[in-house]
Amino acid sequence: MDLNQYLSMFIDESREHLQALNDNLLALEGSPEDISIVHNIFRSAHTLKGMSATMGFEDLASLTHEMENVLDLVRNDKLKMDAFIFDCIFKSLDALESMVEDIIQGGTGKADVSDIVLSLKSIVTGDYLKAGTAVGAKSGTADDNTASSSILDEFQLSIIQQSIDAGMQVFYIEVGVRQDCVLKAARAYMVFNVLEQNGEVIKSDPPVEDIEQERFDNNFSVFFISGTDQESLQKQIANVSEIDKAVVTLLTHEKLEELLQPAMAAIPEIAAAVAVQEAAPVQAAAAEVRKPVAAANAPVANRTIRVDIERLDALMNLFSELLIDRSRLEQLASEIRKNDLTETVEHMSRVSSDLQNIVLKLRMVPIDTVFNRFPRMIRDVAKNLDKKVDLIITGADTELDRTVVDEIGDPLVHLLRNAVDHGVEPTVDRIAAGKPETGSIYLRAFHSGNHVFIEIEEDGRGINRDGVLNAAIKKGVVTPEQASKLSDNEVYLLLFASGFSTADKISDISGRGVGLDVVKTKIESLGGRVQVESKFGKGTKFSVQLPLTLSIISAMLIRVGAEKYAIPLSSIVETSAIASDQILTVHGSRMVNFRSNVIPLVSLAKVFSVPNKNGNEAEKETQIVVIRKGEKLAALIVDEFIGQQEIVLKSLGKYFTNLFAISGATILGDGQVALIIDTNALIK
């Protein structure tokens, strides 16, 4: 069977289960006594293991299985969670995420996780405890430990029981290597090679990893399912060189129970697991009786489907063509002026507007797809810095265009790490300041008009205005004269200067002067802006403003010479007309006075080399558009304002990637192409 057709489904579901594991593990860390959370974690791990094994990703399945062994002890109240166990399972999740990422990149999902596996095994055996008390062991004798190590877990026991019920041959095989054998691992490998050619190994004692490293005496045993008869199997194993013993026992339910009797006596739960086989028909009947009741209250299933992103992009492109044709029809109807045509076009406009809303909503995804990874990150960073921090998330269901969501993750990571490192004080300092010892970071998202706002606020030390100014002067970002004239908000914006940092030393988290400048650049490239508010000793708030979508935007159409251009409305402060005597010349550059500020005046005709046939710039009045990038303003000279219109962004393709101050193009109702101006590039 070709499993490649299920790969995309496996990847999507693996990501969901890994996210659920992370979320539940964080919840368990806050409520370690809540056994229901452990059950949720176990179910997610068990499902992930089964999916991975089915798809043939054995390393993924094996590591998840080792996690299951630990979680099984916890849910059966044989093990209490502590910091070491939490760290081991978090490291396991990191490794699993790396494996899934490797699969996404076309790899096989293999990774060296031997250290993590050893840690998980040490938790199961209890060796990680310095006191030496074995976790879950009923006594400390060697015999008890041997019996314990050969126990089948619930999953393995279930496979063996079901195989026996299905009439398959299940064997318990004991193999002995000669005492004088030099390469025990090599002989064991040859035995496993024989077994794998004849069936499937369910469990080996000691584990395969120990056998490969020769960490066993001269004997080992396996539970094995095969279609080969008992006698033939025994002969094949005995034919391997330097094998001293090969005992193959065909298992029935009675023999399996007899074989596991020592372990069942030591750990009653194993006996209960074996007894499940007899109780299964009764449980199944009970489940059938309860099923209609559960179904009556259950939510309707299969209300969602997975759609490939490329299909949504194709739908968006087709709709944009429809939008262009709609504009053309509206223009033709206004020229022809026939009632029937006008009514039809108006109806089509209303329908296409509704369709536009639906298409845009299809591309919208909740921002929690980004927010979900932050609790784990905050936990790790806070632990690394030895701080206590709570992350409070609100508005995670706020929706954004998937293009924006894909890009906003990294800037938010920088801001949150900055909040933990620079914002929240160490516990001692917080107590001395009369604050709770646990710092709070609030991550909020909400809609306002055609924008989404994301706020990151903490109750930490706030921004030291003088400290920022001194660091900025020292690094040459501003001169002492300029520093003396800056307002508080202007000082805070210095944090976004390239190479700027207030950290005293370089660490894994900060100090290299890389971070906030990247944040500002990325947010502005998305058509957004970032602002800072701070009260010294009280805390700091970063506010990020983003456009709702990048696919269809509102724009002001303008004419420069004979050419038409579009300027995104989100970048426009206002439009105006100025008299020629208001234009100033400062150091050879033209400027204009705008609301008590002198701002640069830019001629679009000169920037884009457009012939100015009308000579408008020499007239008494000049039309200007005032644009903004962050706190910076500039005025653009245009020849005519055509009007506001919703436009569809079109890429210029790979051949026009380096055009200055042009971010794309759109097709107008009359079929003409209008270039979309990148106002950020003009101001920069």
C-alpha cells in the first residue's frame, strides 16, 4: 500500500497532537496532581505512536513509546511528576517536533535520541533517583527486577492477545549464546535478522538497544508473531553460529498467563490487564447500550475539511479576475446607461461582494495557531533565567489572513523573549519592590476597524529612559544634542535601532543588538506599525498594528503624468493641496511644513521617471499625499486624485523582484495596470 497519499494528513495530525502534548504538559506542570491531564497526554502520545508506526516512522514511534512507559506509571499512581521528569518529557517533545519537521522536509524522521531514551528508561527503572529506590518496584531483589523488566506493557500485551484470538502463531523464544562467544551482539543481530525475515518482534528482553551495545549476559528472549511453524523457526535460529540454546514456545492465553505469573504476582495491574480479555465482550455490550445516549449529546462530526493552501490561493486568483471584470462591467454600464444592464450589474456587484467576504474568510485563520507555541517558550526562557512568569493570553480566536499569520510569529517571539529578559525582574527584585514574585505577561489580540492589534504587556521594571539614552549615545545612534530634545516615545523608539541593545552581557537570549530592529522591519513590511508605552517601575507595553488581509486592500488611485498608481490607504495620513510658496528648500532638499513639522517632499514623477507633460509642479497649487512609516512622515507630489477603490494585489513575478518602491500591481476596471507604491521604501 502506498502510504505517501496519507503523508500530508499524518503531518497535520502530528502537529496537532504535539501541540496538544505541549499544552497539556504545561497544564500538568501547574496542576501535577490532576490525573485527568495525564490521561489526555497519554492518549495523544498513544495516538501519535500508532500513526507513526503505521506510516513506517519507527524512530518517532519508539521515542513516543518510551514516553508512554513513563506516563503509564504516572497515570497508575506509581510515579510522581518532578522537575527532572518534566524536563525529560519536554526534551522528548522537542525531539519529536524535530523528527516531524525532518519528515516535512522530505527526510525519514530519524534522529539520535539515545540520551533522551536513556533518561526516560532511567525514570521507568527508578535509577534517576539518587536514593536508589526503584520506581514502581515491589521489592529490591534481583529476581523481582528481572521479572519486572520482562513485563509486557499494555500495548504489547494487547497485540499478543489479539493475535492469539485471530489464530496467528505467537511464540516466546529464549536464545542462549555460547559462553566463549567473542561477538555476542553480532550473533544476536543474526538471530534478529532470522526473526525479521519470518515475522515481527513484539518485545525483546533486554531491549534491542542494550543487545546492540552488548549490555546483556549470554541469554535474551523475545515475544514473536510469525506465520512460520514452530519447528522450522527453532532450526533456523539454532543454525546461527555460536548459538547454544534456542527454545521456541507456542503461546496460548493460558501459557501467556503462566509465563507472566511472576510479574502478575509482583504487580497486580498486569493481572488486571490480562483479565481484560475475558471481560471484553461484556464491556462491548455495555458500550453499545450507552452509544445512543452519547450520540444524542455529541457535537455533529465532520463539520470541517482540510483544504490545501494552494487551492485557496487558486480560488483567490480566480476571484481577483472576477473582481477586475466586475469593475469593467460597472464602467461599461455607466457608459451605456440601460436600466436592465445597470440592474443586472448592480445585482452581480452585491453577490460578488458577498462572495468576496466568504473568500477572504476562507483565508482567515485564528491567531492561536501562532499563540499556541508561546506558553512553552515562555516556560523555557523563564526557567533558563530563573524567573517566575505567567503568560496570560486573550483574543487567541482573533482571525488574520494566513499570509500575515505565517509572517508574524518571529517578531512576536522576539518581543516575548525581550519581555521575559528585560521586562520582568528577578524574583528577589520583585519582592523588594512590593510586587508578586511571579511576573505577568499579557498577550492580547483584537480587531479594530480594518486592522488587528496585538499587545504584549508586562508588569516589570519598565524602560529606563536615561539608560536607553546613554546606551544610544555610546553606540552612536544619536548625538548628545539630539538626545536632549527627544520625547519619551522617541526615546523608546530608539530600542528599534539596528545594533542597539541595553544588555550588560551577551547571553543566549539577548545582548547582540539583534531583535527589535528585525521586529520593526518585518512588521512594517507587512504594512503594520509598532508602538511602545512604558512607565518606569510599572511595566511596558508593545502594541503591534497589522492589516486584516494582504490580498485585497483599500487604496487611493492617483495619476502621475499619463500613468496610474495605487497607494495603500493604511499608509496615508491625509491628502492636501499646497501653494508653491509653501515649499521650502533645506540643504538642497525640498520640504513642506505639515502640522508644525517640516517633512520631505518627494516627486513621484522623478522617482519613477515619468514625463511630466502638464508641468503641474510649476503651478500655483500642488497636490500632495502625506504618508507615514512609523513616526516618520513624507509628502508625495501627484498630478491627480482618481479616487478610493478596493484593489487585488498581484505579484510582478520573479523577473521584477528588485523594483524600487513598487510592491506589486493591480488591474483596473478599464484593463489598465496600476503599480502599487511601497511607501515604506520611499521614506526609508
